[in-house]
Amino acid sequence: METKKKGNNWTAYYNPETNRYFAEILYISREGMEDYNYEITQEIYEKLGTFRDDSDNIELIRTGDITYSLENTMYGTLGPERLVWDEEADEAMKETIKKNESDK
């Protein structure tokens, strides 16, 4: 099974060592940035990339469990808002990304 899938504004990762799946949704524009990380299921991972419209992929990712969010836009009144929803899963995702990048 491939360990990385990518679309517009999203990237999904699979870690075969831990059998865990993760996905990131990232929006960057002149107004700022929004970054959301999710732990997803194998079923979600397998369906990613099969839709014609990438917004369907993003909608599917959002059905997973959110682990991290960062919203830093010019519309925010308090500045950047960063929340870690699940610290263990967020760290596991970072390790998965590092492993994926080093395997190249």
C-alpha cells in the first residue's frame, strides 16, 4: 500500500509500522493560513483520491478525529489560534511524516 496520497490542499499518510493513518488539510492564502491534522481510518485513506472534486476528499478527511488545528488569518482578533486536540496522535503523525520523507 502506498504510504502517501496528495491532492489540492490535503495530504494523507500511512505508517505501516504502526498501522495508523493521518491526513493534513492546509490552506495558505494572502489572508493567512489554516492547518488541520486528522487521524483517519483505513477506509477513509483508501477512498482518498477517488473523487472528481477535491472538496469531497477534504469533506471525507474531516470525518476523522481532529488532532491539531492552527488558524492564523487576518480576520482573527486574537492572533494565531493553535489547539492540540490529541497530543499523542499529533506526535505520531509528525513521526510518520518524517519517516515518509526519509524513505524517499
